[in-house]
Amino acid sequence: MMKQCDNKALDNLMTTNNEESQNSNNALLGYWAAHEQYSMQDLLRFVVEAEKNGFTTTITSDHFHPWWHDNAYGNFAWIWIAAAAERTKRMQFVTGVTAPIYRYHPAIIAQAFASLDILYPGRIGLGLGTGESMNETPLGFDWPRREARLKRVIEAAQIISKLWYTTTNNDNNGNDIKKTSNYANEEEDGFVYFNGEYFLIRNAKLYSISIAIGILFVNCTKVSRFVKSLIISVSSFFTLPLRRI
């Protein structure tokens, strides 16, 4: 499930649930895990206490560099999610956000979050966004314009969806399962080909897949709009049935 934006290509890719969200009486109390501000050990303690005190969802930043230099931290969010999910019972986790611009290839994102969902079913969500320069340029990449970054995220969401929802695959117990694909050109054995403007994959396949996982899409230019859209989207992200994109 993703936040609706004005881009036509993205509109065609996404499903929205505005009416269902308005009719839902469920409410979530969310905790923000700021990996720039606290150590991994402190955040693990915090999220355990958060669950004990009624918090049901954790949004976690996913950065390479922090927002500031002095007394900052740079934890790897994906590793922390696994450790935090192991230490909690029902807490649900979503990244805010993972940026498939350069340093994260969408196929690796798909593999990582499918693996997390296998270990902690129904508790893992993926937030996608256009990212920040501070996470890409230190690794030697040029920082693309906003339009190009949005196109990259759209292609990445398409790739991730194709890898998650191939025609035939095995579940984590080795049993054959059938999945209905939204794409007509995939082979019967589930290998995926994608040739976009920015990303190319050839005969890629996830051999360990999850049954259900959702995507939250966030693309806002101002912090206030970002926080507002993130809260609105996540409030229905885990309370409504997850949908394929």
C-alpha cells in the first residue's frame, strides 16, 4: 500500500484505500526509531519499552550518514529491524524511508524485506522514498534531480513487486505455491526480466519469498508534508489487508 502522488506512472502502479482508511476505527500508536540520535543498543531497549507501554508500530530511519556530525550515530536499519523484531512480540516495523536510488538495488531490497517478513510474518513493511544526498554522494554517486529520483523509485517499486509476486515459487517450507502476477511476460518458473530507464535485471528470481508484505510510498518535498503523509499512510498500513501493487 502506498501514498498516492500526482505522477501518472505511479498512479497506475499504486492501489489506494482512502475510503477504507476513513471508515477504519483502528488506531495505531507509533514510535520513531531515530538511528542518527541513539545507539543501536539504546534503540533496542526503547522499542521493547515502547511495546510494553502500548506502542504497536515502529517507523525507523534508513540512512548511511546522519543529519549532523557531533555525537551522531549511523546504524544500519535493516540489521536493527531484525534484532528489534526478535526482542518484541507484536511490534510492527516499517522503514521511513528506504531509497532505491544508487546504494540500494531494488532486487536486494526485495530480497532483504522478503527475508525479514519470513522471519517475522505480518510485522514488516517497506517504505520507499526519493532519498537524501547525504546517503548517496559520500559513496561516490552523483545526486540526480528530483524527477529522476522519482522515476528511479517508481521503477524500483515495479521490480520489487515483480520479484515478490511471480507466477510460481516455493514458500519457506519448500511447498509449491501459486501467485497471481500482475505482469504477463514472466516465465512459468518465476524468473523476472526488467528493462527500464534506470534499472535492468535479467532472469532474477527470489527463492525465499514472503506471503504478504506491503509497500508504503512517501515522496514529499517538505518535512511537514512528509511527516503528515507518513502518519496517515502508516495508520492504515497495518490495519487494513495488505495489497499487491
